[in-house]
Amino acid sequence: MSDRFLLGHGTENDFVVLPDPDGDRWPEDRLDAALVRRLCERRSGLGGDGVLRVVRSVHVPDAPDVLGDRLADCEWFMDHRNADGSHAEMCGNGIRLFLHVLVTEGLLDRAACADGVLVGTRGGPRRVGASPDGTYWVDMGPARPFGRGEATVAGQAFAGQAVSMGNPHLVCATDADLDALDLTRPPGVDPALFPDGVNVEFVQVLARPAEGADAHVRLRVHERGVGETRSCGTGACATAYAALAAGADGPQQGTVVVDVPGGRLTVDVSPGTTVLHGPAVVVAAGELTAEWLDS
């Protein structure tokens, strides 16, 4: 048995992936916050926006609490850690990569995933599937607005819509130059509205939607526990919902194309759920050395 790892990404939201089907290589007392931070370091570690442990749900101590009576329906659990070592509820880019790894590692048959399989997350069960074109989709559940807020960057205030996708988001539509925003530090937000922190999206709505889309947006995102990332799947879904709902009465639905620094995602929004579509790729595989682990 070896300490094998994979490196992969979904629209350049990148992860260290640790295959651990039987939960005996990377239990909680070994994969602690300090080791996660070391793995995600881009100079002295492997580098990534987070860590994904590929493990069966029965081997995850808190899976019964977060999955409840759906535990038996979720053979696999996406044990997701942010780059700072904290646990994360859900990641749309990460869960596409998670299914891609299950397929490429021979743990699931791709053809059997066409209609989707349930995967456990700390945000609850999520159905994720393989598309014929080689990409992946994930039913992210409904977007749930929970108020209005404000983000501050370099003294400039941006009004936004608070949206939960199982994790919290603040979607700030703006006409400001997105490329000029300094996101090297977390934007200032209201801790009363976001007691556990928040992912903040800065969004431009484009005048001409892409072909077949009802709206087209461009965004940059600062993720809690990570910093600015090249893409955020839950952020894309929260943004798509907010873009369709802005200035409209009643539930909105449609298809939104979301351009992120790392590529393009598509989100189908309906009154009952949101479905995220996008690519996933494994870049490399290797084995952690005792020299690094013991240092």
C-alpha cells in the first residue's frame, strides 16, 4: 500500500486527490488540518485549492450526521478540505473531478453514471453524472437566497445577494473593472450575516448571451478558506440564480453561461434545483515520499 495521490482540476479549480476507498490510508487523525495545508502549498507541497479524499461513506465519521437516512444511498463520500485545512460543505468543480476519478480509477463504470449517482458531501447528497461529450453534470440542489449584503474591496463597497448552495455566497453584480479588483485579501463582509465566512463573487452581466443561453455572465471569486480561485462551481450556480432573479418577480429559470478565469461553465436553473455542467481532468498521479511526509 502506498500514499498515492492524483492532481486534477475542473476549470482550473485544482485539487490534490487522495484515493482512500476503504478509509485506511487517510483517516481523520492522519489527514489533519496541518497536513492539508502542507499538501496545498504551491511551493513546498503539491499545490491546490483544496484536498479531496475519495472514500466510502461508511468510513467517514460525520457522514451519518450530514447524510441522515440517505447514508445507505451514498456509497461514496467527497471528503473535501479547503486549502487552510477546514472542512468544506460542497464544491461543484470538485465533485465533477471526484466522479471523474471514480471512473478513471475503475471504481465506477462511466456508462453506469449517465443518469447520475448519489455522492455524499457535507452539504448533503448530490447527484452527479457523466455526459456523452466527456464532461460531467451535478445536481446542486436549489439556490436559496437569504438576504442582501455588502462586500468591501479596497474601500469600495459592492452590494450583493446572499445565496446558499449548501455553502454561503455573496453575489455582487457590478460595472466595475473586474480585472482591476484586488482579491489578494478577503473582501470585508458583515459577520452577522455570514458567521461562518462566505464566498464572494464579483459579476458582470454580459449584454449578449452565448448561443442557447438566457443569460451570460463573467465572474471572479474569492473563496473562504482558500483565497481567489480560478473557478467556483457553487459560486457559478449562486451567480446564475442571482442573474436570472435580478429585477424579476417570482421564480426564475433558464440556462446561464458562466465565464470564469479557468474556463466556461453552464448552469441550468429551475424553481426546484440547479444543474452545473463542466469539464474535469486528472493532470498527474504520483506517490508521496517518506522524506516529505516525515519532514
